[in-house]
Amino acid sequence: MNIRCYNFNLSISQSVLKIFNRYVQIHPKSPESGGILTGEIYDNIINLLNCSEPSDLDQRSRYNFSRSFIAAQKFINEKFKISRGREIYLGEWHTHPEDHPSPSNTDRKNFLKTIKNNHLNSNVHFMIIIGRLSIYIEIYIDKKFDEKIIVTRSDL
Ligand SMILES: [Zn+2]
């Protein structure tokens, strides 16, 4: 899937979309899921290539997802190594039990804390929230909010 953003083109791989679809909170009791996003940046093209899936170390409930730092770091290191440093951390994703999701204040606070506290290779980061009918994408450039994009899931 290709999305035209203000400053660049964003491409989300089929394998990432497949994982997003797998965790949509359709069942009334399914918990929130999430993980991290990794990919490559070339000039004004950003490829989201992979995302981690929930691990046993995460805390998950119907209305909360708190990912484990250890599992995420392992995923990032692996991708970095396999790609010889081309594939880097690009942000976070999680699901919401809503048709059209929007981030909570806690979501934004946690996301900013994560991208501010870490040593990162990219100046672009994404916070993606998967709802039942649409996907909400918030883009941060130089650790500041830049743009939001909403994609209907049936368009994917
Ligand atoms: Zn949330």
C-alpha cells in the first residue's frame, strides 16, 4: 500500500498489513495488540517493511497495550543486523477496540517519551493505530507532530 504524505511517500509492506489484520479487535473480548515498526528510508521514500507482534512479555488488556522493552530491542537488533544497518526503528503500532481509532492522551505521551528517550537513527517516526474499519497514522518529524492520515481498511 502506498500513501502520499506531505513530505514523502510511505509504503507499507504486505507482511505488515497482514499482521495488522490479524490483530484487529473484532471479537468483543480480544485484547489490544501492538509492537514496533521497522523499515528503510531512501530520500523521500519510506518503506515500512516489518513490525513485531505481541510477545509474552507485553502487558495486554481490552483497553491497554504496554509492550516489553526487551522483546522490542531484540527485534530491532535482528532487523538491523540482517539488513546490514539499513532497516531501522520507525515507530509503534497498536490496536484499539474502535471502528475509527484515535490516540488517547496516554498514547501520545508514551509515544513521545519513547522517541525522545531513545537513541534513534531516523528523524521520522510513525504511531499507527489499527481500528476495526480504519487505520490512523500519526507522523512525527524531528520528534514533533507533523501530520495525520486516516486510511480505510477496506482500501488496503
Ligand atoms: Zn491506544
